[in-house]
Amino acid sequence: MKNLRLCLAQINCTVGDIEGNSRKIIEVINEAKKHEVDIIAFPELAVTGYPPEDLLLKPSFIEKNLEYIHKIAKESEGIISIVGFVDRVEDIYNAAGVLYNGEVVAVYHKNFLPNYGVFDEVRYFQRGNEVVLLNIEGYKIGLSICEDIWYPENPISIQAVEGAELVININASPYHIGKVKEREEMLRVRARDNLISIAYVNLVGGQDELVFDGNSTVLGPDGSITAKGKAFEEDLIICDIDLDSIFRKQLKDNRLRNLRAEYKREEKVREIPLDYKIKDKFEVVPQKIQLDQTEAEEIYSALVLGLKDYIQKNSFEKVVIGLSGGIDSSLTATIAVDALGKENVKGVLMPSMYTSKESIEDALQLAENLGIETFTIPITEIFSVYQKELQLVFKDLKPDVTEENLQARIRGNLLMALSNKFGWIVIATGNKSEMSVGYATLYGDMVGGFAVLKDVYKTKVYELALYRNSISPVIPERVLQKPPSAELRPDQKDEDELLPYHILDEIIYMYVEEDLSAEDIIQRGFDRDSVLKVIRMIDRNEYKRRQAPVGIRITPRGFGKDRRMPITNKYRES
């Protein structure tokens, strides 16, 4: 029995930290050697981190990455390492390097470059035009990178016809709701269609608004999952692939008969023989398949990892959050404690004459449950000074949203003062529903260096709070039950100015994420005036969203790179 021992190195890389990423890669290679691994595969652009964006325009950055891929190769004695890096051949390529016995023995260039949503690889890379196969003791193994596997007509289909037993696909595939199942089903289809084993290694970790979920997977030629790594954690997935099984040979014979009938070798296929002997194994490693997470667990894990990596990779230590006693600040603070530890989270209560006794109690109870330090800075007197100084200018004008925004901006100033004085980063607490319709104050509650809930709808905020409380009840029950309110004037309720959130969120979803017209949404049974009101609010608040802090993307259409609308824009839905 010829067992190929494979290790998928699901690691967390930092963009730009070429030295640190390479050090981690080398450490993992040495760990894999202890387990008699034959081939170890690392994520896409593991040396540089993903996505490096305009760092790719710096020649010195490319040069350093090339220097370190050769340093990593020096450590690949007795093991084959497949490592993502930036190759340079006149222009630059998103590449997978094959490292063995101190040398870069082969390089594969990514064929399909994504250029949609958060991806803009066409801006930087040239497209590869070769299909690469490694030949080890007569067994063929294909290489591909991320997007290459998503299309039915891809390098894998050619590698299968050429007789590959296994395809190794290295990835930096970011998370959004539904992505894990979508990706898994795609891999099953590719494995079954081509009757080939697939080893899919994915990046894990947070990078600005993106979160990479890991979930690295190995599938058999029948589409069954034979090994699967952890979600949102670093992991080493070690598994044995029997290259000589009767079942595999039968599938291979059938595959070659069926596929070669219509196969025309148009692409340039390069087969690279490696002078490597597959290690004899006396014991088969147990195959581990991690259980799938629920949707709420996935989202919560993504938010925790995204915040943790943003803070730590940018060399911050502590965060400060305004605690209002509402659901958004309660969930934000809870995520922060889970990500960073209670000692690194500070809460600030800033009550006014409109803040209810219950809100103060709820904020203090939350802080006590989480074990975080809090400060109380009342804003009533500060607000009175503003009113007095503006009285001569405002004259007899009636109070309106101006006075409400003043309160929010006072609170924003206080949070930023604490940030400047102590070096704490302010975490904004606004959600996607509010950001969509502009129900937030510039330089007020929108201040912050990071926005955890920026891409989380209000209805989903409640779901996540209930999920987190099912683990341990830290968010007070009253927070979950009371109607949301900004408490900037007497008896204020969010839904009086907006719509019930379960209706608002549906309209936002259809307009922002599905690009439906007003008429399309109305035809789905929604009130015409309500639909037009929400769309007007979304359209006229692009200028606010552009000034909002960066936040974690969990939907396929987050505000930012996914949805790029002009601020100066006369087009309106009629």
C-alpha cells in the first residue's frame, strides 16, 4: 500500500510581515517532518500575506518575498513544501512554489484571477498559462490556486485527464455567510466530476475587513470528505492518501477512458519529475473531520477573530467602547472581551438627561458580567454649555436633530480623548442597518478605529446576542427585550423614525445585496412608501458610509470594496 502523507498547513499570516510569515512557515515544516509528512501545502500568498494590495507595486516588497521563498526552500530537506508567494518573470504572478531539498524546483502561476467584490487581482498580476503536474514515483499530483478550482473548465479537469491522482489547491478564500457550504459543495462537484482527490488548504485570520475561515478540506474521488480542519483557528490537517487502492485505480481507468474521448491538449501542460521517494508508513494517521458550525457560531467566530487580529496585528493592546445599555454596545463589548480578554476592554458610560435609569443599570450589569473596568462621564453639563454658547446663533429656532447630534458628538469627543490619552482604540458599535440608512452621527457614534458590527444587520445582532448568551448569559435579559432607542430626546424609539427592523433589514438586503429595483421590492409585497423611504435614505448616505471606520465583512455585499457607489450621484430609483 502506497500512502502519501499530506499536511495542510492552515496558518494565520500577516500582510507585509514577510520575515514573520516565513519564520512561521519554517516552524510548521519542521513540525511536519516529525510526522513523516511527504508533502506540506501552505495557503495562497503565505509569504506575503493576503491580500497585499498596492504593496505589490513596490519592487522592494517583491524582492524581499523572493529572497524569503529561497530561505524557506533551504529548510525543505526531506519534504516537499508547496508555498504561496509572488513570482516575478518580467511581470509578477500569484504563484505556488514547489520547494524540495533546498531549491525551488517548480513554480505554478495562477490561471484564473478574480476581479470582483473584494478581489482585484487583475490590477496586479499576470495570468498564468501553464498546467503543472508533479511526478513522484510515477504518481501525478496537480497544483492549482484558489480561483482555479471554481470554474468547471479549469486546470483540474486537464490534470485529471493527464492522470493526476490528487490535486492540491492553495487558497486565501474569505468568509461570508453561506460561503463554507457553498465552497464545500463546489469541491464535492469538482472531485466527483473529475474522479480525483482534492486537498484544499485555506488561509485563516483577519485582514482589515476580511476574515479567512480556514476549514481546509480533503476529499476523495467520490466527493466524500476524508479530513477537515478547524474553523477560524490555525490547524495542521495531516492525512494519508492511499494512491494504490483498487477503488482509486478503477476510477482512474474509467476517468481516463471517458475524459480523454473529448480531450484536446490546448493548454501548455508541464510535468515535473521529482526525485523523491514516498516514505514508508507503519501506521496510518487517524483522519480528523471537524464538525460544521451553526450560522450564528460561524458569524460570531468570524467577528471575534476579525477584531482580535485587527487589534493585535496593528500593535494595539486595549480597546474602549461606549456603553449605552443597548443591544449593539452590549454585543460589541462581549465580542471584544472574547477576542482580547477582559483586562484589555474598557467601558464608558456617558449618560445624559435623556438616558433612562434602566439603561444605566443594564450597562453596569453588562460590565460586571464581563468583568471589565468602566468609567462614567455624564454629558448633561457639557451639553448645557454647548446650548448656552449656541443660543445667540440659534436664537428662537426649535430643537431638532441638531441637538441630538450634539450629544452624540460630545460622546465621540470623550471617547477620542480617552483614546488619545491612554492609547486605547475606540470600537464603534453601529450595525449594518444603521449604516445603510444613515441612522448614525458623523464624528459622534460613528467615531472609532474599527467597527465590529458594521456588516451585521440589526436582526442578526439579536440572534448573535442570543447565541452568545446560550454559552454564558452575559448580556442582560432586559437589553434583549426593550425597544432599541438612541435616547437623544424623550420617549425616542428607533422604529418611530425608521421601520420595524425585521422589515427594514429585508428591504436593505434586497436593495443592497440583491440589487433589486424599488418596483421589484414592492412587487414582493412591501409597502411602496416604506420601500421608497428606505431607498432614499440608503442613496443619500453614501458620504457617511465612506467616512465610517473599517469593519468586518460577513455578507457577500459589504459596504466598501463589494459595493462601490459614487458619492456625487444624481441617479435615483423612481
